[in-house]
Amino acid sequence: MPKLSVWMIRAALIHMGVGFLFGALILCHKGIPIYSWIWKLLELHADLMIFGWTMQLVMGVMFYAMPRFSARENRYGQTYLGWWSFYLLNGGVILSALAHWFHWRSYVLSGYLLILLAVLIYAIMIWQRIKPIGVIT
């Protein structure tokens, strides 16, 4: 498995663990009210689970599963774009989560824009690996 896939899947699992923890705290608070600030975790929980876990896991597995170039030295194409996507996605998720916690609304938008940029860069990188039927390169 390529290094980029490994790191994307590892980061996705970290986001999943933290997101599940926040979700569990929110669920416990529904049954037994603990602290009123627990509800502030709802937006963090959503960001971590949607963008940090689900999206990043799909991107990591897709990088591994998409057809590779067999005749090239670098079988996975332009991996530096994948690394940029990895850093921007995680930076965007962390920025938007912190911005939700501290109520920095303009930074929430900045975090989402970083996530969008990460997805666009990833799409450009992965699009180059799509081959027509019957082409072996």
C-alpha cells in the first residue's frame, strides 16, 4: 500500500476516534445532563466524522484502488498533489473544528475552503489516472 494511502487511512481513523468520542459524550448528555457546553461538540463531531473520517478514508482507499500506471517509474502519478491534498484536508478539518469550538465564524469558512481546495487538488491528481478501456500504460 502506498505511503499516502497509509497516512490518509491513519488520519481518518484518528478523526473517527475523536469524532466517536464527541458523539458518545453528546449521547450521554442527552440521557444524563452533564455540562451545558457538551452541545458545542455537535458541530465538531459532524466535521470530524464527515470530512475527517469519511472523506479522508474514501480518498485514501481510492488512491490505492485506482488503476496505476504500469510503464512509469512513479506508478501512482503526481503524488505530491496527493500530499498537498492530505495536508490541506487535515488543516481544514482542524481549523473548522477549532473555529466551531471558539465561535470564530470566519475561520469556519476558511476551514471549509481549505477542504474544498484539498478535494479539487485530489480530483486533479486522481483524474490523470483514469484510463480508457483497453489502454495499458
